[in-house]
Amino acid sequence: MYYVQKTLEISSAHRLDLDYESKCTHLHGHNWKITVYCKARELDKNGMVVDFAMIKRRIKKVLDHQVLNEVLPFNPTAENIARWCTEQVPHCYKTVVQESDGNVAAYEVEEV
């Protein structure tokens, strides 16, 4: 099995739609660290699991310097962002989203 990971630094803002009172319902920003994990049994014709530049295009180009509520069709929690990133990249099985030093969320595809 071949494994690759790509870490992206993204600056963006969001506000959360919550059913309780929280300062996070107000627009605020983060300097996110998003790490995408991919794996494949076989390499593609170029000798790669997935091109690192493609990961950057599919995630950073969409999210960087944006209001996430305006570019994503869901409540942009760190958990939902992790799932979305995983779905954007071929062979991605896990994404870890760090919104601040102590706040990290992850999404991992369950093995079938």
C-alpha cells in the first residue's frame, strides 16, 4: 500500500449555525491547517497515489480567503469541512482539520 499526505494552510472565515448561544455564531476567522491522507494499492501511470498539486487545487483554491458559508453548502463546522475535503480528493481516506492550536476534527472513511 502506498500512502501520501498533504498539509495545507488556509485562511478563511465562517460562522456556525447552532441551536445554542455561542460566540461562534458570529462571523470569525481561522488560519486552518488541513491535512489530507490518501492511499492506493497501485500507483497511477505517473507513479503517484495522487498529485499534490491536485489536492491543493481541489481544496485550497476553493476555501482559501473565503467566507466558508458562501462557498460550502453546509454548516461549516470543522467536522463537516473534514468530510468535504475527504470527498474532494481521489484515494483520500482521512482528513484532519485544525482550526486552532487546541481544536482539531477528523473524518475517516470506514473500511467496507
